Amino acid sequence: MIWINLIITHGSMIFFGLLAFSLLVWLFYPEKGGIALIRDLKKSQERENLEDTLKFMFDCEYRNVSCGINSIAGNLSITTDKAGKLINRLETMGLIASKDDQTVELTDAGRSYALRVIRVHRIWERYLADETSIAPADWHNQACKIEHKVTVEETEKLAAQIGHPVFDPHGDPIPTADGQLPEPKGKSLTSLQEGQMARITHLEDEPRSIYEQLVVLGLYPGMQVYVADVADNKITFVADGEECVLTHFFAGYITVEEIDLEAVAEKPEVLSALKIGEKAEVIGISHNCRGQQRRRLMDFGIVPGSQVAAVMISASGDPIGFRVLGTTIGIRKQQADMVFINRIN
């Protein structure tokens, strides 16, 4: 019995010794061990925080809002201590610079970096919206995860695959590959008065809870709205024949461009009326153009305010070649008939 106990005890010691040895090997194994994985995870989290800080600072710059340690900490949901360390690291890397004691700003290198991340994010949002069954409320969060993991080369291949879109599904312009981004346009829906008509150009996708409510109402960029009533804290408008009522707080997350009702009443010309060499400004897309057709035109850059020129016509007269945002695209006459324009002399 004593010998049996000794054998069992000895066997247990060998087992636990091997287990401890295996654990130590796994922990210290080069590149794929536990310590290496923890180090890689820490680096990945640090990179995400750095890139999210640059994105936030660019958004502040784009909206002409000052940015400091407190706003960065609030946006990333971190302490001001951690935000301070991030700022110091970014300054050391030459990506940001102190403007004064309270605020910081992007350097040219930091701005270029931020635009690359934003381009990746918005292209993947476009892909998730058009090519997957992911719910609209999840597009932003999924793209936030992807943007830190994929390469620029992978994203450019995806952009080519989906037709080089110029707007994300929320109405935000996608920076070009060389870092160009148009100036922000439009104003808040809350600024409209009763009887005014406008077109939604952007739905803010953060915070998610508010964006989900806007999606449930069926609102989307490109939709025309007519303001029926403005109360103390509510705005009532008609969109696609449906009446919607929003508080000013929720309506503040919708950006619109006002439509001149008199111009609409005069029945503006359509894109198909342009002759070769003529230019025009897009003022709207017909209500009859919906779904994929409308989305395709918007992806081409056919949105209110964009300039377009007729440059060529096929032998059969259909499709017609137009120049938009530096790219030549072909549009069928039937679709061009649904794009309203103002000629540019």
C-alpha cells in the first residue's frame, strides 16, 4: 500500500511538473507564446487609441471645434491621465502639436494619417451597407473594428470591387486616396422653419441609440423632407408621404440642404438634356429613383451641389458619359432623366 501511494505521489509530481513546464514554454515561446500575445494585444490597443484620437481630432477640425485633453478623454472614454499619455506619444511621433496650454491640433502628417483611417472606415461602411445583411445600426461599430486591422492595400482593392464609392451610407464623403475631402455643407434640420423643404444629406451615426431611432423612421441621405410644423421642442415634417415628429435633440443629428420651392415649382432641367461640353450643378434626384438606383447615382457623386459635365455619348445615344469628381462615368438616359440640374454658363 505504501509503494502504491509513493507511485501515485511520484506520478502526480511528474504530471504537475510537465504541466508547469508546458505552461512556461507556452508563456515564453517566441512570437506565439502567452507573453507575446499579451504584448501584441497591448500594441494593438495602443494603435487603436492613437488612430481613434487622430480621427476625433480631424472631426473637431472639420467642424471647426477646438480639441483638448478633456474632449479626447471623453470621446475615447478614458481617464485624462491616459489621454495625456496619448497626446505625448502623438506629439513625439510628429502627428499632433500643442496649439496652446489647453488645445492641440493635427500636423500635416497627422491629418494625412487621420484621413487614411477615415477612408478605410467609410469604404468598409459602404461595403457593409451594400454587400452584407448587417443591420444599419451595426455598420459603424463593425467598421470601427475593421479599420484598425486591414491594410490600405486591402481597402483599395475593396474600393475598386464596389465601384470606388464617394459617400458612405450615412452621407459622409469618403476621402480620396490622395487625402482630398470636400468642405462640410448643410445645416441642422432644427434650423428649418415651417413651409421649408430640404434634402437630408447626412445622418449622424453616433451615438448608436439615436441613429437606431432615425433608421426606424426610415430616414436616409437623399430623402426630401417638408417641414409642416415647428413647436417649442418638436419639429414635424413629411418624408416620402409619411409624417414624422422629432424632438429638437433628435433632429439635431440630421443634416439637410434647403431646397428652393420656387425652383422646384419651375420644373428644373434633367441631366439627360446636357449636350457634350455643357456643365451643370446637380440639385436633386427624383422621388421615383429609389433603392439601388439612387444609391448607385450617389456613389458616383451625383448628389446635390456636385458639378457634372457631359463629355461623350455612345453610338446608340445611350448611355451618356459624364465627368463627376474627376471621374468619367456612364449613365443610362432613363436614369439621367431622374437627375435634376441647374446649368452652369
